[in-house]
Amino acid sequence: MDIQLEKKPWYIRYRYYLLGGVAFLALLIYVVILSLGPRRLRVSMEDIQICEVKNDNFLEYVDVEGLVQPILTILVNAGEAGSVQRIVAEEGSLLQQGDTILVLENPELLRNIEDQRDEWEKQLITYQEKEIEMEQQRITLQKQALQTEYELESLRKTFQLDKEEYGMGVKSKAQLEVAEAEYRFKLETARLERESLRHDSAVNIIRRDLLRGDRERERKKYERARKRLDDLVVTAPVSGQLSFVKVVPGQQVSAAENIAEVKVLDQYKIHTALSEYYIDRVTTGLPASITYQGHRYPLRVSKVVPEVKDRTFDVDLVFTTDSLPDNVRVGKSFRVQIELGQPEEALVIRRGDFYQSTAGQWIYKLNADRTRARRVPLTIGRQNPQQYEVTDGLQPGDWVITTGYDTFGEAEELVIK
């Protein structure tokens, strides 16, 4: 006998399909929620570096590499043209001021000096001849004046005698007038000869001065020519180290040509190049320092070259104390910290590689229990080689991740294990 079966409800018959559909729908909703929510990434605490945001002294400075250079480098130029006869000092040798570096030879110069000496000797002979001539002329004029004075005295006596004889009636008035006229003529002649002698003496003084001037000029010309011989011996202008010699024996050099270089090693300076970003902030007198083997050595900016080349400009610094690092040598490099202002209190975080990924526009900030970190916007102000100044986005006491973010991808949130 057939038994009639009771028909089951549809949800019982299709329950497996309904359960499968509900499970698929739940999975789909979960995936959608994940895609719409923040992207998460699990990281290990050992793989990241964190630091605290805090108020601290902030000193803006530039950390660059500088090279030790001599405080002064003197270019040695040839004072006279000639060919290099021999090189005395070797490159790298320490010289005292006046030490010989090299010797030049110039036969043409020797001939010119001989000609100047001959001209000088001729001038001496001419001066002596002129002096003798003027002395003879002076003596001749003095003899003439003496003879005139003698004749004048004789005429004076004769005229006195004629006056007495005229008074006695021995001589006539006409004879007395003739004697008086002759006497007065001789008197005027004597006056003119004395005046001529005085003029001659004055002229001789002027002529002697002119001759002495000519003689002195010739002497100086000869001395200058003779001193040119000294310029054939090139010497060290200052005490220092001969860094190089540009010429070789037999080479012809011209006057004022640069042939060597001497470095003054009494003091040193540090030379460096800074980014053009700092050109308006770096001025002479700014403090700086280098740290070597735990000791700090203060410096001062002594020279700023305002010309920008390849987006950098040159800066020189000098030591402000006599204390120098033990191993200071020309060409050695040191890390130099140039201060750009006075220390100020600011909200700071430690420098980290995160800046290369975010350009300082955001950072991962940890929650209170440091189990998660989320992206937060950030504004960076000033910076130095150790710190960033935070102007917006963080508060004192916050903790942030400063490790590089290259491995985090686009994660909005980090889950820290």
C-alpha cells in the first residue's frame, strides 16, 4: 500500500543553497567593508623606530664637509724675464722668507746694465768737467773784480790828489773834471763787475743743482738696472711650504709670469660649499665648529663668496682659538657645523628616513598603547641634521614612527605586533 509523503517547505529543500548564499553574501560584505575602510598592514616593532614629540632646544645649523686649506696661498711671479737656469727648491719643501726657489738668466739684461753703467760713468765725468769749468770761470771773475777794485782805489787816490791840487791852483778845473769822470766810470765798472760776480755765483748754484739732478737720475737708473739682476733669483716671499713649481730648466718665462706657489702654514682655514638655499642666511662672523675625537673646536665664518656655481656657493672658516686638532693637514676633511642662529625652544622630532617618502607632509602617529599607527597630516618648519621642527599636526607627548616608509606601501594604518 502506498504511503503519501508530506511535502517539505521550500526553505527546507533549499537550505544548503540558502546557507551557501548567505555565506557568500557575508564574505562579499566583508570584502567591501575592507575595501572601503582604512588599508592596514602588520609590522613588527623590531622593524621600526619610534620617537617622542617634545619641546626641546632647537638650533638651526648646517652640517657639511669642509677641507683644510692654508690660511694664505702666495703666488710667486717672475720679477724679470729670462730662461730657467736651475731649480733650487723642491716641491713640498719648507722655505723661510728669502730662500731661493730658482735662478733665471738673461744675457740681454746684462748688456743693458753695462750700458747703464757706462752712461752713469759718463755723467760723472761730465759733472766733474762742468764743476771745474765753473770754478775756473768764478776765479777769473774774481780776479777781474779784484783788478778793478785795485784800479778803482788808485783812481780814488788820484782824484783826491787832483782835488787838492785844484784847490792850490796847480790844476785846472778841466783836468779835475776829467779825473772825476774817469773815477766815476771806474766806480760804475767795479759795481757792475761785483753784480756780475754775484749773478755768476747764483747761476753756478743753479747749474750745480741741475747737474747734480742729472747725475742722481743717472745713478738711480743704473741702480734700478743693477737691481734687476736680483730679480733673476726668485725667492720665497713668505715662510711656508712650496706647493709646486710650474717651470723646468731651460724654459723661457716672461716678467710677472706665475711660476710657483707657497702656502703659509702658520694657520689653517676650512673651505666648504653650501647650497644656494642658505645664501641669504650665511654671513661673515657666524659661529661654527668641528668635533674631532670628542673635542669641539670653534670656528668663525671669515669669507662668503656670493657667486653661485652649480647651485652652491663657497664659504671659508677660520679657527677662533690656537687649539687645533692634532692631525690637521692640508687637504684633510672635517664635518663642519655652521650655526644659523641662537638656540630656541620648539616642538621637535628626531630626524628619520620617513622624510624622503613623505616630504614632511604626513607621518605615522601611534595610539596610546602603541599597538596601531595611523597617518596624520604634518607640517615641518626648520630643520637641522638631528631634528625637525614641527609647526602643525602633532602635540608634545605624541609618539611617531621615523623609519623609512618605503615598505609600507599605501597603508593607512599599521598594526604593530
